[in-house]
Amino acid sequence: MSGTTKKTDGRGRLGSVLSGLAVAVGCLLFLGGFAAGALLYRPYTVPTGSMAPTLEIGSKVLAQRVDGDEIRRGDIVVFEDPLWGGATMVKRVVGIGGDTVACCGTDGRLTVNGTPIEESYLGAGSGGPGGVVPEEFDATVPDGSLFLLGDDRTTSLDSRSHLKDAAQGSVPRSTVVARVDSVVWPLSGGLVERPAGFAALPGGVSTPGPVALLLTAIGAGAALILGGAAYGPVAARLGKRRRTTPGKATT
């Protein structure tokens, strides 16, 4: 009888130690993930449908704080340009300094330096079959600037609306405050992919930030905290059940 009690007590102590360790590690992951996320990312709510279907109205996104010099073609950026009213806006970069951006080329596609771009992120209603930009234009992007378009080309007010400006619709890289890496609401959004259509151009596409790692750390931390905290009540209930269950008599 006493041997069984000692074994049970030993298992109980080990379980308590492991559950405490799980809670401690969970707290480190959970709080560390949140702290790192707060330093590296900023949350935004998408106010319009100009970036649909990639970003729908009301979507909650996480945008990494980056320097404008880190931006590549295909990135979705958050920027604030005084010449565009100073409002916080979200658009996709389709051209960088030195590029000639035009519409429309082969099969009605956008061209960058004469190369037709496959824009798989455009919806069926974003400007015609295959995502045709609804307006014809030709613009050269000044050095240190970016040419921006919305993914819904039928409604977006973007660089095409400023073609008569001195910069032909481009905005300085210095106006960029963040780059969108993930859609956190709706939950079906997930990570924002880098478009393959720009990958073959000089400079390639950017590398996503650590948002996936941070979200995984936060989720794992929460699971460990809940699991470790639940051990005590579950173990107590099981122990009580064992104590109240009649044992067999031995001869």
C-alpha cells in the first residue's frame, strides 16, 4: 500500500514539475512573440476595396516596419505621401526607380521595361480577362521612387491618377512606413505571397519577414500555458477517482 502511494506521489511531483516548466516556456514564447511582433510589425485595417481580392475591405493586416530602400516590385506597402493628401494608403509596387511601366502589352498585360507581367493576384473583375489594366499609360519611374497600383484596377486611385505630376505618379521610397506580410483577419487570409511575375526582373522580389515564426511562437506558447495550467485540476480529479474506486482484496 505504501509503495503504491510513494509511486503515485512521485508521479504527481514529476507531473507538477513538468506542468510548471510547460507554463514557464509557454509564457516565454507567448510574451516574447508579442514583444517581438510589437517591435517589428504594425497592425492596420484596410479601409477600401482598392486592393481586393488580395485585401478585402475591413481586413486586419500585419505590416513589417521597413525602410523604403528594402522595397521590391510586387510588395504591398503602407505609405503616407503629402502630395497624395497625407492619408495612410495601401498599394502594390509595380515599378521602381528607372523602370518604364506601361499598359497594355501582350494579352493586355502590364509591362515593366517591355516585359509583360503575369499578375496572378488580380481578380476576374479587376479590369477584364487576365487582369487587364483599364487605362493605357506609359510612365518612367524616377530614381528613389515607386510606381503603385491597386489590385482592383477598376476602383483604385493610385499612380495612374497622378500621371500628370512631375514624378509621373510615382512616390518617394521615403514615404513607405511598412510592408504588408500577413492577413490576420479574416483567418483565411494568411501570409501575403510575393508575386512570381516580378521574380525574373533585376532585383527580384523581397523576402517575407518573421511574421510566420512569431505567430507560431505565440500559438505554441498559448497551448503550453493552457496545457500546463490544466494539468493540476485534471491530475487532482484523476487522483480522487482512484482513491474512491474500491480495490480488490488480496489473499
